[in-house]
Amino acid sequence: MNNMKINILGTDYTIQVKKREEDKTLEECDGYTDWTVHTICVIDPEKEKGCVENLDVYKKKVLRHEITHAYFIESGLMDHTNQSEYGGGTNDEQMVDWIAIQGPKLFNSWKEAGCLG
């Protein structure tokens, strides 16, 4: 999965998996999408107190979340939100329409990245 490239609506994104100590941004979150360099970074989780049991399932969940951010960004929705850095905050109708249109492509990216279920 590390350094894998996936296509998000015509733009190639590189997936990076890092330990928290390798990336200061991961001190505040478990994943992020950097639209300026087309990179998705997710935590390589380690067992910690209060952590989930199946770390692989958790890592896939974080990756699906970040791929979804990339789709919002590449769809142009990032500029129409309250949280423009991360692509969140769209109203319900926009989100429903977007998922209905882009859902099959999103599923294919999750499948290509090996992070379904």
C-alpha cells in the first residue's frame, strides 16, 4: 500500500503509510490529504492503550476516509465548504448528489487501494 498510486478523477495521488514519529502532521490526526502535492498519508497504527484490536481494519477505514477527501477536492467541492483545507462541511443536498454521481468511482478507488472492509 505504501507509495501506491491511485487515480482520483484523472489526478494521480500517492498513498503514503507512516509512523506517527515520521510525520508531524500525524501527531494531530491519523490521516490527511495534501491536495497541493496529490498525496494521501495514513498512519501505520501501533497498538496503544485504548486502541482498536484490528489495526489493519482501522488503517483501511482511515484510507477510505482520505480517498473520499481527495474525491471532494478533485470534484471542486473543497472551494464550496466551510473547511476548505479538508473538503468537509458541504450541505446535505450537495453531499447526496456528489455521492450518487461519484460513488461508483469512489468504490473503484477503494478497491484499487485494497481498503474495502
